[in-house]
Amino acid sequence: MQILKYEFIGKNKYNLYLSNGEVLELSEEVITQNQLLFKKKIDQELYYKINADNKIYQFFEMAAKYISLRLRSIKEIRDYLQKKGASDDEIDLVIDKLINMGYLDDDRFTQAFINDKLNFTTMGDYKIRLELDKLGVSQSIIEKNISLIDDELIENKIKKVIDKDIRTNKKYKGIALKNKIYNHLLTSGYSKEKVINIINNYDF
């Protein structure tokens, strides 16, 4: 097939017009890496490679845009690309590229996730651990970062929940109030041991 012409269509993309009447929408990166500007013809092998490379680039763009909204775990990107129709091989190539470019890093993701949950939610350390596990983060990365959480910070968060629940549950007294707050803290994801140690210091 002869290459007839290129047409810039914006956002680093070009239409490539072929002699068989076909028009390929290609990224600048695909054109460059296949040195198409130096070629006048495309054989069948190169034709398939161009289309395969372009598909990878399209999935890469989707993933990069998805990450730009907030940091993602590797599993989140894998699940997202599967929904977009990418094959396992295509997903592996995109993920490798994202990791090499520094866009994907489960350790960095875990640090950001923990900071967000500690600073902007009432979620406890136990629930944070479970959520990270659901997001496919390895146990070694989870444990490393969970272990860095300041115990005093968790204790203060538990105390804030207890103090607020005491103020907002006036109709409960004694053991009934204690049980209600205890269950609230467990539901919020604080470890049973930490909750018991702190709540037993309160007089209900």
C-alpha cells in the first residue's frame, strides 16, 4: 500500500491516507517509532504493527487520563482497561509503560490513599488495610505503610469519634451508649484492641 499523505487533526494525531482508500488515525508517537515519515509504502507486516501500536497508545491515553483524576493502583488500571476491551497482553504492555514513566506506583498510591483516609474521613487503620487489599496492593506494601501511621493519630481519631458520639446521642446512657459507640468505631474500621483500650477509659 502506498502512503498518499498525512493530515494533522489535532492533539498530536494525524490521518494517514493509504492508496487502498483506507484512512488510519495515528498518534504522532506511533508515526515516529515506526519511522513512517521516511517510508512511501507499507507492507502487510508493518500495517498490522502500526495498528497494534496505535491500539496500545489509545489504551495508554485512556489509562493516563484515568490516573490524572487521582492516583490509581495497578489493579484499578487493569480492571479499567479490561472494561475498555483491552486484551491481557495489551494491558500488560500499557501497565509496564505507565510504571516505567512513573505514572503507576503502588507504594506511592498507598501512601496517598492512607493520607487521604486519615485526613479527610473517619476511616480507621484496620478498614484502610482492607480497602487497600481490595485495590490489589500487595501485603508487603500495605504493611510497610500502615506501620508508619502514628499510633497517637489513630488514638486521637478514635477519641474524636467517641466525644462526638457522646454529644450527639443524648438519649443513650451507660452501657447502651458505650455499646453504640463501640459498634460505630468497629464499623468505621478501627481495630477492636485499640477501641477497647481507649473506650474503657471513658465513664459512661
